[in-house]
Amino acid sequence: MTDRSSNAIHSLSLVSKLASSNHIESQSAGHPAGIRQRNFNAKPKSDPELLKGRLDNFIGGRYAGQNLSSLLYHARSSSDASIKMTCFHAPSMSKPTFGDALSRFLSSSTSGLQLEPCGMGTTFGPTWTNHWVRVEMSFSPDWAQYDQVELHFDPGCEGLVFAEDGRCLQGLTGTEHGDEPVRRIEHIISPAELTIAEIVAPNMQALALKYDFMLLRELALELPAQSVLGNLSLTTANDIMDAFDGSTGCIPKLRRIAERVMGKDWELEFNNSYTKSVDTTTETGKLWALGHCHIDTAWLWPWSATQQKVARSWSTQVDLMDRYPEFVFGATSAQQYKWLEELYPDVFERVRDKVHENKWEIIGGTWLEMDGNMPSGESFCRQFLLGQKYFLSRFGKRADIFVLPDTFGYSAQLPQLARSSGCHAFFTQKLSWNATNKFPHTTFNWIGLDGTEILTHMTPVLTYNSDVSVENVRRAHHNHASLQVTSEAMLLYGDGDGGGGPKSHMIERVRRLKATGQKHDPTGVEVPLVRLGGSMSDFFAKVRQETGDGRFLPDWFGELYLEFHRGTYTSQASTKKGNRDCEVLLRSLELFATLASISTSYSYPKAELEDMWELLCKNHFHDTLPGSSIELCVEDSDARYEEIARRAHALRDETLQALCSNIGQRVAQATLFQQVIPVNHAHWIDRKEVINIGDQQALVTIPRGSLIGRVDSDVAALGDVGAVSITEENGGLTLSNHSISITVRNGRIISLFDVQLGRELILEGQTGGFALFVDQPANWDAWDVEYYHLQQKTELLLQSPHISISSALRGVLTYTLPLANSTCTVQISLDAVPAPGSSTDPRSLIRFDLDVDWKEDHRFLKFELPTSLWSHEATYDIAFGTVKRPTHRNTSWDAARFEVCGHKFADLSEFGHGVAMITESKYGFAVQGSTMRLSLLRSPTAPDANCDRRKHAFSFGVYPHAGTFNESEVPGVATAFNNPLILYSGETLPVEPSPSLQRFPIYLEGGRNVTLETIKRGEGDWTGDREGYKPTGQRTVVCRLFEHLGGRGDVQLHFRDPTLTKVELVNILEDQIDELALIDSDIGSKMVRLVFKAFEVKTIRLWLA
């Protein structure tokens, strides 16, 4: 009260002096006091542009020694007597712990590594190395008068501050309380230089005035010329500058001037309102400010650097929560929490405390922020399963908001999978990056492939890294596309991508924006009213309340296609191949491990499987799988794929050994062919296919429902199909069988002829084959491919033809494909038998196998097939289903989809006929008119200068078929193509396979449009985690199925296991939804009837005694 009375007196004195300086000649009777009769001042109108230009002179700049900057600190010192620093440079790329570093500092020399003095100008490097700096501070007695003392330290990079006892305090934005004399700072950097190292006593009121003035300046500059608030801010800021006299004593007076905009005593009222936390039920405001820290798990830095970024960024947020009661922060990515738990346990415990205090919100729900296009359906499920399982085990709660703000498009199946994983809403912003069309909604219902709805908000602020600038805040209304229904908007603020998160000055700005809005603009006409203390869950609850649970909102059906970054479907081909191979491998391992564990004494490798899934999910990160990270990250991800493959192959061999007897006993059979046992891990499809054994070919037959088959070298086994033939005519070679023929002449495919239907599938006057495109995007090299690349095409010619194999079972033509700087061998093969997976309509597949030593720069290799088919849409395989996309370019929305993402195939069909392109490792497709394209290799130079410049081996197929896509067997053929047979021979020959291998115990009957994709053990069969799983005693098997053609599916799921006691419908997290009725079948098995909606995913749990 004394301070405010004193302030009032000073204000009155100021008024008195101003009045006495005016020339007032006289007052006329009858007029109010103070009104001048005559005026001799001749005061001009202020020039607003001149006043705006003046605002830059009050803080910093060339007048820093005379303006407010000269008063920001009571004292500062960088002398050797005040601050002493010693540095330990960690060798190579090592990451010494605090204990390791401390031992270095306590010993003058360890293993010959000397400590070095550190001071201004000290440099650190090379890139991504680690350095520990011991900081010892001394204070003279006169510093005791200051309320707060800070260490300012800027090595030109990131850093983490530790206390003497090893506690992580925070990133380099200040220390915990400023009262601990010794700090150790670890940082990982691009080569940098220490530019600031000093102790300071901040003038807190001067800093507060700085924050006041910075907001006033921005309001004055950003608001329109006729804005009332903008003009008031401009006048107020100039009045502050006019009243500044260079002394500390003037600061309270200047802050009172700022209250014209922010409100009288706003800071006192603010502090009284937010003493502990925010009462969200009484809080007003339409712009929900939530602290956030987007940390790319791998991008321009390796995984190891991210681990440190998490500790730096999150420790800072915990410290800010202690200083700002209203501050709420949300973070995604279970993987990052796990790193924090393992490497920085003290910070993790502080985070856990804040979660329990509702200051820290668990959001996202996934293992990390994955790519939204390329993971398989089961991979998406594991992202949610692993993420939610971790959050529940560590924090006692799951995330209820799916958050994926920075990925390059969103699969149409994500709404269904997110809802099945406990998330009722979705937050993003990436579609604001569209290069062609503006996405029409801000808050809307996203309707997935199966019709599942998820409430979605795409922040109109257009960033997840807002600095809380006035420009950012004003976007909340100016860019809001849903104002007719709701004006609620989310503002995620804090430094991101490389981490950091909110800083104190951002929270100070949020406070002032809140105060300003409450005083001058509570309806948010000029600046949206900021809302504090609410979580993302609170935000969506409010949106539901305003929109009738979303019923008043517009709907968006299908995928959220990003009109940008289309090159990521192809960049880093080895990453894409590693992903697909590991997805297939882990699925087959789980299948065999489940069978072995329920039918033998084999122990299911739960911990090993979970660890490998975590590694694979880590590689799904949205700059890893897309191929948009540095070379060091690519090396990391490739190593993880290799590790998964090595471990999974070894475990799969163990499971098959457990399912067979006499493993390891050499079996002397009469022929080489009889020493080979083929295993089919795609058990739901019939297989009759050709394999190579040495330099000979043999025929494998495995009926649907069996995992093993027989090998036959007798050509008579072909039956009525007939042999493959190779003919030469007019300088060209033709491969043909009973179903299809392909002719290559002059280096191009001139004919693709359907023998059975008598139809030529190559458009008249056109040829198919390989093409090279100039690939020079305007920006974002590894990310982007632009439409204009299609205008710079060179058709490539196959050369040096050679007949590699010519047998009754298989014909193979080998060519070279000349390139400017690369070498490429192409094999085109055709088998006598129909493609595996095509049983009801046996058709052949033409296979292309490429071996490439790729050394091009900014070139794009594709395979093109100009067909004679006519359809306005093509069908593409995606996670757990298919999507149809236009082949025409009628609208800008159609034209923008010149390159799209698909998984195993793309199909172009008309009534009666179609052609599918099938691939085992590629994701970029295009169908323009009647021309089909498959993207094979790119060669960008940033951020990885050597992207894809290595040897590659990959395959794809061309599969003509009768009927439309839904009438064809394309999905089964593509599944077989992606799930090659496992061949065991010699000492690994399974002699006496178990009944589970000969006749699969779980199988489907009924509609062909439902696929049994996944078989695994139930999560509830164990307690604990990967470091210590213990069996619970229950035995369950989980099956995941999906409808893939877009219609009703009515099937029966059969079980041959007599110990089956119960069957349940569960969600992805394996929470029970319903118990299903078990029915005894006519063939001695038990079954349940399952009815699917179009593209529905179901998860079934079987209980065994």
C-alpha cells in the first residue's frame, strides 16, 4: 500500500509540473477549470511512422549505453576473480556421464587426458562432440544486496547445467535459484565459440519494463494503422521513451505508463490470481496457450544428440513451472520420456511430479511422432500400443489426444487406429504447408477410411513453435476457418524442432497479452484473448461443448494429403527397404513364436520382440523413414534395421526348430530338391511358385492354411499350364506363357499382351520402360519433388540383352541400363505358373529385379507403363486398406497429387481388365491418365550430400488381371510378393514338422475381403517391462484382422486348439470391448462369426486354458 501511495504522489507531482509550464493567459467565467482560453504552444500532429521507427532505439542497438539496456543489470562481472572455468573435452563421439566428468575434474590427469583452462573465445568441436565445463564463481560482499544473481553463459550452442551433486538443473536459460556457486555445463555442438561467461545481478523491474515495452512496440508495429489498441500502444511506448531519464528511479513511473495498455496493477492482480494453479472453469479466452517443445528425434543431429536435447529442454520446463504457476506444458513421444528415464532419472522424476500436479500433459499417444504415410497398419498399431503402454506404466494415465504436428501427410486409417488406442481427438498443423491449395478447415471432424470420426484441430497459428509474437497470436482469428461454429484455437509456443521449448520471456509475453486483452479487447477483435493454464484435453472438451460434440462441425473424409514433401516417398531407398523387410520379418517371427509357445515348451521371446518393435518404431520417425535427415542419422537407422534382421532371423530359426523334431540331423535324401522345405508365413494364401535351387528351378506347392509345402522338379506338375517360352523376332525378345507375354525391342517394352483375353495393354504408339527425370526442387531438396520434373524426361534404353534362364518353369532376360554415372542390371522374368496368391483367377506376374550402383546427382529414376486402360481413378494400397485417387487433373486438388504414397501396389482398372504395379520396398506412385509410374531412386544432396549414392537391389512386378480391382486378386499377389518363402535345407532341415506347421490352427472362412494380418501373444500374459517380464500364468493369443476391399465382410474365424475357452473383441491396447460367442463347427473346430464394415480393423483375443 505504501508503494502505491508513493507512486500516486509522484504522478501528481508530474502533472503539477506539466501544468505550470503551459502558457495560460486567463480563464473565462463559466468554463470548467483547466480549459485554456488561448494556446501559444503550436503543437504539431505526430507522424506515426516516425514514432514507430523510433521504437527500435529504446532497447539495445547503437544507444545501448544510454537507453533501457544500460539499466538491465545492477552489476555484472566476467573477471577471472569472479568466474573461473576449466574444460574437459570428451574424446571422439563419447558421452561421459556427470560422474565420469566429475572424476576428470577431481584428477589433474586421467589416461593422459589433460584438463584445459576455458575462457572467452574458447572453441569447441568438431561437430557433435561433447564438452564439460566446470564453472566456479566467487562473489564480493557487496553482491549480497541483490535479490538474484545469475550466470550468463553462451557457448554458441546448447548446454545442460548440473549442480555439484549431479542434479540436472536446466538448459542454458538460467539456473534453479541462482544461489549455487559451482555449475558444470555439458554441451554437444556444431563447432562453436564461447562468447559470454559472466555473473550478473539483474534489475528485475528493468527487465519487466523491457517485456512491457517489447509488447507495446510489437502491438504498435503489427496492428493496422486504424487500430485503437495499436495507436494507444504506439503513444504509450513513445511516452515511456520521453519520460526515461537514464536512472533506475524512473522505472516504476515508466511501468505505470505501460499500464495504460495492460491495465492498472495488472501484475499484482495476475500474481494474486495465479498463486498456485489456474482454475480452468473460470478462465476466459479463446486462444489456448500451451507450452510445447517439438524435438525431432533425428534430423540434423543423431539420436544421441536428441537424448541430451530432451534433458536440456524438459529440465528447463520443470524450472519454469516452479516460477510460473499458470504455466502448463505438453510433450509427446514415449521414446523421449524413456531416454530421460534411463539417462537423466532425476529430471524424469521431476517431470513425473509435474504430471501428477496436472502441470505437464502427456499427449500424442505414440512411441514417437512417426511418419504418417509409410508405416504398415500393424506398425501404426505398435506405435500406439508401445506409446500408451509406456505412459500408463510410468504415469498412471494414457494420452487422450493424438498429436502429430510435423509429418508429411496422414493415412486415411489413422482416425480408426487412434480412436481404438484411447485418443478421442487429434491435433496437427502440417497441412498449412500445402503448396497449392489452402486446406479449408481449422476445427473439423476427420472421417477415416472406415467412417470412424476423430475431432481434429489444425491450429490457425500455423506453427507448433510459436514465439508468441503478436503476428502469431493474430493468426488465431485471421486464419481461423471455422469461426462460424467455434473460435476456440490452440497456440503451442516454445522453441522447437531442435528443442528448447518455452523461455521465460515467452511466458512474460503471454501474461502481458492476457492482461492487454482483458483490459482493451476481451472479445478478441484486434488481438485474440489468451487463455492460460488449460491443457490440450481441456481445449478439446471446450470445443466439444461449443460444437455439440462435433455435430456442428464440417467433415473431411479420407486421407489428409500434404501438397508438399512428396519426394520423401522415395528418398533414402535403403531406409524404405529396411522398413518393409523388418515389418514382414517381425510379423512372421511373432506368428511362429506364438505357435511354438502354445504348442511346445518354447518360451515366447516377449522382451526381445518388444525391443525390436521399439527399434523399428524409432525408425518410423518423420524425418527417418521419409529420408530427410543427415547421413549420420541414416547410418544409425540402417544399423538398427540390420540389428533387427539379425536378431529376428535367429529367433525365427529357433521357433521353427521348436516346431520340428530332429533339427540339426543331416538328412540324406535322394535328390537336392527333397532336401528343401519351403515355409509360407503368409498362411492365408495359396502358393504355387517357382524357386531357384542352385542353378535349377523347382516348383513349390503350399495350400492355403498350411505353413509348409513340397518341392517338385517334375515339369509334369505344371499340368495344363504349359511352359515358358522365349522367342526372338525383329531384334526383340519375347517372354510368354499361357497368360501373358512381354516384348522388349530397341531397349523399350513395346508389348504387354494378355494371352487369355487377347488384349494389348500398352497404349498404341507408346512404349514402356525406365525413365530418368531432372529432379531440381525449388526448396527442401530431400523432401520435395515438383510437378515440373515430369517435363524433363529422358527415356532410358535397355541394352546388352542376354537370356539368363530358359527352362520350362522360368524364363529370365538380363539387360544393362546405361546411366550417366551409374551402373544398373535389369532382369525381367516370367514363370510358367500363375502368380502366388492368385488362385480363383490364375494370372501371371512379370517380375523386374534391379541391381544398381547409383551415383547420379539430382536425377529421379522411374518405371513407366503407358497402358491402354481408361479409368478416372486408380487404387493404391495403404495401411490396412486401399484408397482411390484421381488419374485426371481436373482441379488444382487433383493436379497437386502428381506423386502419391502407396504401400504394396497401385492398380489401374476398367471394366473387365486391369494392371497392378507391385513392389516390395517402394512407396512413390503416380497414375496420370492411363500412364502408371513407380518411383525407384532419387539423388538429392541435402541434408545428406550422399543420399542414395550406394548399391541397391530391389524388385517390382507388373500384374495384369481380369476384372476390376475388387474382382481381382491383386492384394493376395502383392502379399505373396512381399512375403517370400522361407527355404530350409541341409542341416537346418525340419524333419518332422508339428501339426501346427502342416495345418494352421487359426484360419478364416468366408469373404475373401478380410485378411488375418497379425498373430501374437497377448500383452496381459506378462507383467513388468522389458527389463523384467514375468509370466502371469494366463495364455492368450491376439489376432488382428481387417477388411481391405471397402465393403461388408462376413467371415468365420476358426480355431483348432482344444484348450480354447473364451474369445473377446478388444481394442488395439487390448482392453476388452465385448465377449464373442463361440460356436462348434462341423469340422471339429471352434469358431466365431465376425462381421466387418468397410475397411474396419478388428482385434480378437483368444483365451487358452
